[in-house]
Amino acid sequence: MAISGKRMMSLLKTLGFERLSTYEGEKKAAEILCEEIRTIGLTPVVETFMAPRYTVTNCSLTVTAPFEQSIPCTGYGFSGNDAKDGIEAEFQYIEGFEPIDLQNVKGKIVLITQGLTISGYEALIKAGAVGFIATAGTFRDKLSETDLDERMLRDKHTEHGKLPGVCIRVKDALSLIPKHPTRVRLTLAQEEGEAESQNVICEIKGSTYPDEVVIYTAHYDTVRFSKGFFDNSTGSAMVMELIRHYHENPPKRTVRFVFCGSEERGLLGSKAYVAAHEEELSNIRLCINLDMAGPILGKEMANVTGEEALCHALSFIYKEAGYPMVVRQDIYSSDSIPFADKGIPGINFFRAASPGTSQIHCRYDVIDILSGESLAKTTKFVAYFSDRVINAAFFPIERKMPDNMVEKIDRYLLKKKNS
Ligand SMILES: [Zn+2]
């Protein structure tokens, strides 16, 4: 049975709902993937792990002087409960996190509009701010057509303490600042904990070299408000199609497929997989990660997290196949990173959408911009490339990670501070 764009599009439709880490949608998606694997004739394995989960129980923001105005907001997950009974304080808009920006923020609630970095959060705490207001969206947002982002802090943010914060629309911030608010009242109460998420795994043993493993990863979770057609039902559908492909064409080496949960929360599924399979990692020779393909208008790409030699090999093969693509030596913000961190080379195949033709991480991650034809094209090339690797007489890719990639991985995983 050949790789089918139609079948992939139909799986996209089946998975067409919000699949937020640890919630029902993510669980339901995992069950759908398991069922599909059983339909192929294989047995899925579900591995659970714990992921952070918060529930905001109360959240509000009100300007109290020199006028009164309530501003719609969402609470930052894991930003603590210091404002659970409400805090009223002076308001200040800061443009950055330099000492000059922070000299007078002690005891104040600050508005930040440049994004909340980890070092910025730490600087706010050290400077004595008592709360923060961050912005989301664009000046063009229409209430009925957009959702106000729900955000949470990561572990690294809260290493130096917690500062309660909310997120408001950039549109509201634009109208607020010219009116010079001087005092605001912020309330945020939340439950902070964790809940179960899961990876779905399936393996086909190699006939000749069963101990040499190529691992395929794709995340199936989404952020809030997104049905995640492009990001990343497409990659999940491609992995499913590759399972079919290798079920019908038994491979010489072992192929293992991991549908990762909680990627959007910080690659938690792939991190959990790597942590749970530490002893077996030495057998894994390559990670092929699929995160976003299928746009009707786009450009085939591959980010190679590995040696320059692998870029050259891939360039040779795409030319041989008559398949135009751009190959770069780089990391890719997705599930190949925890493997690369263990020295396993990664190739991230994706099809970048042409400018203006896609949106992700919001309600506009829709199926309309995607086609089965595009999806099948990328999947066929991935199968073409991976057949050559998996059935090679000798494994053609060295299990090595060059220093420039180690450097980038370390920065990404915040082992080093960004300079
Ligand atoms: Zn993604």
C-alpha cells in the first residue's frame, strides 16, 4: 500500500480538537493513535509521565486610579498565589529589564510589553516588583475572532521565586497607556500541580540488525485554543504512515515510533522518553522528527542536528530524488532536541508555510491551508531517505554531535545563559 495523502488528511480530521497537555483532549488523541496502530496490525505501548498542570480559580485586573477600569485578563500559570486575596499597588510601564528600567519598580505592579524572559522575571523579583502584566495578541484583534492567550511559567522562571502575573490584550494596553493609570489591583488565585500525560510508542524489529535503531518522533499535543492541524497533526499522520510503510516493507534495522505528548509544554514527552530509556539510548543511531508539514504553499526544509557530513549526504539524496529542499545544520525547537542532547543525530523534516499562509498556536491553525498532496510529497521523501538508511549494508550515519550543535542544544536547554 502506497503512502496516502488522503489517509493522512482523514487522520487530521479525526484529531481535529484541542489536545492540551494532561487534559482529556490529549488523552483522547493518544487513544485514537493507539487504535490506528492496532488497525495496522501492531501493538501500541502507552508510557505515562507527569506534566505540570494549573487551574486558575480567580483572576482579575482593575485600574483603580486616577480612573476605574476593569481589563480582561488571564492568569499566568505557576506564577504563585501571592495575589490570591488581591493586591493593589502603584502601576508602572517598563520597556525592558535593564537596571535603569527597574530602578523604581519596588512595590509596584509593572506592565511589560517585550515578552517575559527568564532573566527578566528574575530581575523583576530582585527589583522588588509585586506583580506583572504581560501582553498578547495584536493591535488588530477582534474580540469575537481571537482568544486571549493563556500562558504558564516554566521551572526555570521560578527558580528564584514567584511573582504573580496576568496576561492582557496588547490592544487594551495600547488604549490604557495614554490614559496614564497610576494604581491597579491584581487578583490571581490558582492551583498548581501536575497530572498525567503520555507518549504512544510502536516498534518494528529489524530483520538483520535489530540492535540498530532509528527513532521517529512527532508530537500530537496542542496549545490551548488550537486544534493543531498543522502543528502537529501533520507530523503525527506522517509517522502513522511510516508505521504502515515499514509494517508492509520489513526493515533491516529496528524502527521505533514515538508520538510525544506535552511537547508544547517544553518537550516534556521526549524528555520523559529519554529519561525512561537511558540504557537503550546507545542503540539509537538517528532521530527523525516530524513537526509541521502539509501546507499547500510552502518550502521543503530539513534542519540537521548533527555533523556537516549528514547535511551533505542529505543534499546528495534530495538531488538524486529530484526533490528541491533547503538543508541546514541547526537545531529545531521540537522533540529531536532531548535525543540530540544525548548525542543522537537528528533530522527535522518539515515544510515551512509560505509567508501569510499559516498561523499556529491559536484558533487559526486550520486544515484549509493543508493538502494531502503536500503531505504525501514530504512523507514519500522521508520514506525514500529513511529506507536507504534503514536498509543500508552498513549504518551510514556516525553517532556523533559536533561542538557547534552541542553549544546550541545547551543554550536551548538553558544549561548556559544566553549572552
Ligand atoms: Zn510543533
